Amino acid sequence: MKIVDVICSEGKTGFYFDDQRAIKKGAKHNGFTYVGEPVTDGFAKVRQAGEAISVMLVLEDGQVAYGDCAAVQYSGAGGRDPLFLAKDFIPVIEKEIAPKLVGRELNEFKSLAEEFDSMKVNGKRLHTAIRYGITQAILDAVAKSKKITMAEVIRNEYNPKGEIKRVPIFAQSGDDRYDNVDKMIIKGADVMPHALINNVEEKLGMHGEKLLEYVKWLRNRVIELRTSKDYSPIFHIDVYGTIGIAFKYDTKAMADYIASLAEAANPFHLRIEGPMDVEDRQKQMEALRDLRAEIDSRKIDAELVADEWCNTVDDVKFFTDNKAGHMVQIKTPDLGGVNNIADAIMYCKDHDMGAYCGGTCNETNRSAEVTTNIGMACGAKQVLAKPGMGVDEGYMIVNNEMNRVVALVNRRK
């Protein structure tokens, strides 16, 4: 089966581009937007509409495979590629990439994906968002040519002894961290609520008191609303480095505070994502490594999740090899080609690191479906319900894709 044409269309994502540095510097909410000047290059406003590009591959039998180029909410921060605007990059795809895709045989995903993921134009690698969308489309095309699911393609090539089954789904609340928790409990989310704790004064508290009270409320709310004691979700809270700021990056002080959060969460297990952000890859690894060692030595019932400065496959391996955290968020758009997601998950599993097949609220339904297939095929510890921050839409997309894939795979057994 060959590719006979490549078509692009401009799209919107399920959320927005936010200038993380401007928010950390104190940009304030004004309704759903922010007041203040952007700080990061490329931003016209602190919050602006997220954009995507759908890349459609027309196959010689008339089938159409597609993937969506998309970038994370906090583009341009934490060592990531710059802001991704569709009008700037559709011409690149049409001029530089499409001619190299037309006529290609769809015998295998891995080699073709790696070729386009490593492709250079004028001596530079393609934007991660382009590599992300192009390789999604290639994966879908190979699956269509073989008449199997994308999960089966990935399982066969990366995890041949693995079983394709459901994995825990992590729902994210956005700033509506109370009402959205109720939605998560009603729908039985496995992991929750993310909570978007990205400001010390407003959300964490100058001494961590606001988040501590929230965790107490969260625990009590689950116990109040759950219909069975068997429902015991993991509490996964993303603090965007605010614990480090509040506790002056002191390892023991941060561990003391996380211990208080874990106690408040009991009997539910706690994960803290991004406890600090020290604005440097090496220093970030060392800070997470040292905090994990402190947490482990004191047997605190909490896990640390690496995010910022852990963007590429090499970063994932670097943080994993140094035990910088208990889990790595494989932030799917940041890795470029989706082949790298499979590589990263398998490396984490082989080296006793939790593999969280994540991403961003600022993706699309298509990228969510594709990465869910990869997370299932490789046996990730959890996958993100995405896109958006409304819970219902992202959870529906990921949950339903999981169930479709399992049903189709089981039919072939």
C-alpha cells in the first residue's frame, strides 16, 4: 500500500497557548483570560487560541489516514520548541515533507516514522509539532494498510510480548478544581485531579496552606460521593514548580511539606508532578533525584513525577537513569515523532520508572486517540484524558478509544 497524496487543513486545539513565564511572573486572571504583557517569544497575548494542523495521507485504495500536529499549552517554556502557529507551518509541510511522503510504501511504522522524525530542513530538525502529526498519520496509514488497530501495529513492533488492555486514565480539572472533581468521581476516573497549581499566592499558598486544604477537601469529597469503597483513585497534583518557590528549594523542607500532603490524602495514594523548576536540565534532574531520595528514605507515601526539562527521549532516559522522580510524564507532543513515545515508555518500564503517557490539554481528539493506542500497546502506567480541561470531553475520547481498541483486538483473538 502506497501514499498517493498529502493534504493539510488548519485546526483548533482543545485548549489554549499560555505564556507560562508571564503567569509565573504574576499575570492575573481576568475572566477566562489573563491581564498583563506576554514574556515568551511569539506570544501576542498571555493566553491565545491553540492551533493545530491536520495532515491527511490519501492511500492508493482511497482510504485516508490522518494525524494532528499540535504543541503543548506552555509552548516555548521549559526548553521546548517555540509557539506553533498553523499559517507558519502548513507551507513547510506542503513544500518540504509532502513530496517525500508521496509514493512511500507502508510496510512498517518504525523505520518510516524514524526517517521523518529525524528529517532536517536547511540543517534544522522540524518543529516537534510537525514531527508529532506526521508520524501519527504514518501510524494510522500503516494500521489501515494492514487492517489492524494502531495499538496492534505498535505492540507488534515495540512490545511483541505485551497484552493490549485498558490502562488507568488520568483526568485533569483545569482551574475548576472543585466541580470538575465531582465529574471525575461520577465517571470513575482512575487518577485525578491535576488541579493546575501554577501560582504560589493564589493556589499553593505562601506556606503551602491552600493546597493542603484542597487535598483534605479532595479526600473527603471522594469518600462522600463514591458509591463503592472499591473506588480508590490516585491523587495526582501538578504544582508547576510552586513547592520549590514556596520552600526555597530546600530538599528537607519540600519533603516535610509533601509528607503533610500525603497524610492529608490518606488512604489515597499521592503523586506530585513538577515539585520544583530550577530552569536547567542538569539541575532539575539533581533536584528531583535528591528529593526522591529524601522521600524514599523517610518512606513517605508519595511519588514525584518529572515534567519540566524532561522533554525528549534522551531526557526521559537521563531522568530515569538517575532516579529523578518515581514517574516521568512522557509529554507526547514534546517528543516529536510518536515513535519516541513507544521508545520512552518501554525504556521506563525496563528501568523501573513509572511511564505516564501524558501530553497536554492543548491537543486534539485525533492526537489523543493515537497516543492512547500507543500507551495501551506499551503498557503505560497511566494515560492522560485529553484534550481540554472540561473533564467530560477528554475522558470520553480516551475512554471510548480504549474500549474500541480492546473490543477489536479481542475479536481477533
